[in-house]
Amino acid sequence: HDSNQTTCLYRRFVSYMSVFFLSVSLICNHKGGSNPTKWFFNKTPQQTHKDYSMLLIAVTPENNGKYKCEQDRSTSEPYTLTVLELEPLARLSPSVGGAVMTKGDGRNLVLQADGDLKEWACFVLRGVSTFSLGLDVDEKMNRAVIFAELKEAERATFWCKRKKTDLRSNAVTLKMTALMVMLVPPAVPALQGEPVALMCVVWGGPKLEQAVFYKDSKKINSTSEGTYTIPSATQSDNGKYSCHATYRYSHISAEAAQKQGDSAAQELKVIAGPPAAVISASTNSLQCSCPHCPANCTSYHWYHTPFNDQFTRRNLTENDGFITVEDGGLYSCRRDCGKGFSRFSNNYSYTGAHTHTNMQKKKFPFSLFCCLSFLFVIYKCK
């Protein structure tokens, strides 16, 4: 600090960290301060960040350390960020769509958490200002919904917090584009080993004749389907992706002219994520384990999701490693590690006489078997 002024480093939706899928926004001076801003991470200057705000996307333990900023020769006190590689106690996700929206658009974000959802409050960060949001709780379906819109901001980050505690959900960051063509990545970070779909979308829903995908400005794929899928994401897939679309508004006129356009580049970040729980099963007897969980992970949490509603996940009363199920639906589990959870297990699908499972979802994708009078389908459940 100099003798006349103080520079403050503010943080948004940060207390203890992390929690998987979380993004962190650090702001130098509450009202933005002046540019340029110098940022330091563990005393090392950060040349890639010169604005008054620093957005850290999908933080991992590699982001652990002390952050400082400097404006007009005035330096902030350090802020220490500590990332725990655990899932948050609540999950926030879009009901449809990805991370990019057109100006004036909006979408629902669904909040799921164990316990009473009325104890949660949700917020949005637009620029340097934080606003509270209305939370529509459906007690019967054990979920809550907030309406997410950017208003005039180019980017907005949404998250929820349990009242009177430091317990938080993951954050969902949505970005605005004024272009006709949009490259739409997932709204949450991609997990290593999981499939990732990148969509090339044109405003107004015209007939897409061709979509050419680029990674770091180099062509990687051309398709008429509009989607580029990475079957099993790794950190080598990190980068900035964009697309070029050829399309016609043939639903308006059969003689509509062919048009073309480019999207803005969007960042994809693949992270390892927390260790995952695993379900092993014998018909309706299920066992939960987590071979790579830390020693402080103690009890188990079991969940049931009806076949007809993927956003309803009911927390069961059982808290040990074994359960016997009776009701049809999707079953999953995770370990409780205190300030967070392990990753959810694979889904086990139980229908009573007929059981569907994705226990080996990489080795047996969408295979069909007939045995006696029973039909077993191995398919991938999300």
C-alpha cells in the first residue's frame, strides 16, 4: 500500500474451495479500479491477465496459492485460494443448452441438493456487481429452478449458497454472442475420460448444410450434423474451438439463399475432477465403493432418479455401502468427504424383472442381448 490509497482484492462466490466445476472471479477494487491492472500469482506476474477482473475457469489444485493485484502503484493484500478436489454439496446445471446464448435470451438452471432446498439462495455476478435471484422450489420433485439471463452483460456467472453457511454449489458461466453462428460448449467443465459434445448452432433454426469445426484456428472436422463429439476427453483437447456454418432458412422459403457465417471462439477446459464412486450389483443388491477416495471420506449417499425425470434425484436414507432396492429407476451413489463429495458413480438401472446397467459403459456401448424370455439392454445413462 502507498500512504494515500488502498487497493482491494475482492472475490466472488469464494470461501473454502473447491468444489468441482467452480469458477472464481477475482476483482481488483470493488468498482473496477483503473486499467491496466497487474496480477500476481505466488509473487509471479501474470502476463495473460491485465484487466481489473481475473476469471479462473474450473479451478483445480493447480490454482492453489496467493493472488495479488496492483493498480496505480498500489498493491492489494494477498488472497489465498485453496482448492479441494471434491464435488460441491449442490449441483447447478442448465435444463437445456450450453454455455453460449444470444442477446436477450435466457434459460432455466436446475439446482439439486440433499436436504431442504428452501435453505438455499442463488446469485449472479454480472461485471463487478452481484445480484440475488428468485429460486422456484418444487418440493415434490426435490429440485429448484432459477431463470438465468445475461441482460446487458457479455458474461454472467450463476451459483447458489446455503443460507448462513459457506456451502456452495458449482458455478455456471454463460456468455453472450451477437453473431448468427454459435459454437456452444458444455456449460460446465469437461471431465477427463467422458464424452464432450460441441455444437455449431445458427440463430433462428435454419437447415444446416455443413459445419466445419476448428481447434485453435486449425480445421479438425466437417459434418452436416452440427455436432463435433470428443469420445473420451483428455487435457490435450483443451483449447479454443470455433465453427463455420453453411445454412439456409428453408423453413421460411423453399428458395432461401445459402448463407455462411463464423462463430466466436470458445474455450474448452478438460479437468481430471474428483475420484469417482463405483457401483457393483447383483440384481437388486447394490454395493458402493470409491477406490481412489481420500481417507477422510466416511459415509455413503445413495440416490434414486425416476425414469421419467432426469432432474429429480432423491437422496435415500441408507448411508452405508450396501443397499437393496425395490423401486424401478436409476440408482447412483457417492462418498461423503466432509466439505464435499466424490464424483457420482455410474448409474445402475433397475426395472424389477428387467435390469439395465451401464456398469462397463466404455466396454459395452449400446449392445443388445436376448436371453431366454428376458431382454437386457446395456446403454449409457446420463
